Amino acid sequence: MAKPSLASLEQFVCGFEGQPFWIGIDVHKQSYSFALRRSDQRCLTWVGPANPKAVVDQIQRLGIAVAAIAYEAGPTGFPLARELQAAGLPVIVAAPSRIPRSVTTGAKCDRLDCLKLADYAAKGMIKAIAIPTPEEEARRALMRRRHSLVDAIRRCRQRIKSQLLFLGLPEPAELAHWSHGAADALLALAMEPSARLVLESHLRELAFQKIELRTVEGQLHQTVMTSEQRQQISCLQTVPGVGPTVATTFALELFRTKRFQRAEEVASYLGLAPMVRHSGGKTPSGRLVPAGQTRLRSLLVEAAWIWKSKDPFAAELYNRLLSRSGLAQKAITAVARRLAIILWRLAVEQRPYRFSTQTP
């Protein structure tokens, strides 16, 4: 797929200046693959450099009426979308999981991918995701860094326990809750010198990760407290079981809560919406959609257990759902969905939680 000349592009759009065009872009680190679709369904494809400003300049030079520019969200982020928006061009950044796929395996290449995106955009078959601002994206990245450090600490602790199991050594009692004396208790164990070096390396790694976690948590707190979402996070923490971590993650992952129009949209975004497959009079399965914010979903489930134990409304809701399903995990997931909707309403209305005496 070669790069066409400006003359060939102008010849392709000649006579269709007043009609809409759709553009599909297959975005990569080093290059962009383009598909320009006319209203008569004919397409022209080419490859260009990965330069958002050059893309805008090229489209503007053509002088065409662009109906939509579509590309998949991916590791390249949103600089291209922001550049297109700044130029007043309609852009659709689509979630890869929401793009229609063929049921059978076929040919795949950059040219076919951008052609499909242009075709789907013209037929209205793809839905755009929200594009965060650079500030929203940066705050969310800092929060996700905090979660990755928590995961790293957990994995490091597990490696230490795995080493003890492999060497046939008992776990010290301090490892039950990893108290301050855990490192000294581990170093007091009798083992080969080389094995002790490995253990000391794990402990140094663990100590660094703990220090880094405290640093990132302090930076995150300072960043959030100076942002416009400070009031939202304070309101979210009025719900029993919702602490700073859950409230901050919820506010930063949703980043613009007013963009959701219905509670079902929030549940779907978080991956807490049940997938109904009702066909031929059969009972729907009701399993969750395997998508959404995985970390936030797990945090909401953990918060739902505490909410259930402290709020009679949540306890009654859980007991009613448990009596129907007989599965505690299924019932608490439904409670987490209700909790997420409540948090969304609190964030939108900027008000504290009010305990309800009504039947859920």
C-alpha cells in the first residue's frame, strides 16, 4: 500500500466535494494506514507517517466534508484524536472489543483493517469511547501506577513464600500479616549462603516497592486534592465501605461522570452488567460481560462486602438476592452493581450518602 500523490487524492475526491467522506485509520507506532471512503462506496488507501499534525494538514488540504474519522484505541493513546478534535474534525476512537468481527477467520492486514473501519463508520456500526483530556489521563495513569505497585508487592511476597516452600522451611508467624518483624524473622532462618542471598534480594526489592508505594500514594493524594474531583471523592467516601482507594479509583476511571446518561451505561462500563441471552423462551444466563474496568470492578466487590455489613439496606438487598440465586458471589456482585450506581449518582449530584430505610 504505497503513498499516493496529492494529485491522485485530488482526482479521487473531485466531483464529490459536497458529499460526505469517511476515513479509517489503522494506527501504529511508526506509520498510519488510511482508507478514504466516498459516498459511492469506492475507497482509496495509502500509508503515511505516524504524525497527527501531518494527518490533519493532509485532510484539510483536500477540502472535503468529513463525516467521521475512525480508529481503534490502543497503545498509541489519544494524541491523534485530540489533534483531530482541535481541528474541528469528527473522530471516533473505538474500543477494539466493540468493533464487529467476522465469525470466520479471514485475511488480515493494515489495508483491510483501515478499510473495515471506514466502512463501519459510514454504516454507523461503531460507537466512540470517551477521550480523556491530558490532565485526566495523567491522573488516571498515576492511580494505575499505584495499583501496579500493590500488585508488585503481592507478587514479591508470594515469591518469598514460594522460596521457603521450595527449601522446605516453615513460614514465620510474622508472614501471616507481614508485620514489621517479618524481614528479621526471615533472615533468622537457617539456609544455604546462596539461598540467603536470593532471600535478601527479594527483601530489598520488597522494601523498595513499599517506599515507592508510599511515595506514589502521597503524590496521588496531593494531585487529587488539588483537582476538580476533590468534592466528588469526598462524597463517595460517605458510603460505608468506600475508602480513599475505592473513591479515588472510581472518580478517576470514570473521569467525567456526567457523560453517562443511564445507570445501565455505568454498569456496562465497569463490567458489572449481566449479559442476557434470551432466545426461544429459554431462561437468560445472566453472566457478566467479560469487559470493563477489571481493577475497579474487584474493588467494588470488596467494598460491597463491607457495605453489606454496615448498611441495613445493602444487607437486605444481599439476603434477597442470595435467597434467589443461592450463590454468595453472584449476590455480592449484584450488590456491587447497585453500589456502583449509587456512587455514580453521588458523584453527579455532589452530595453525601443518605442511609435508606426503604426496601431495595
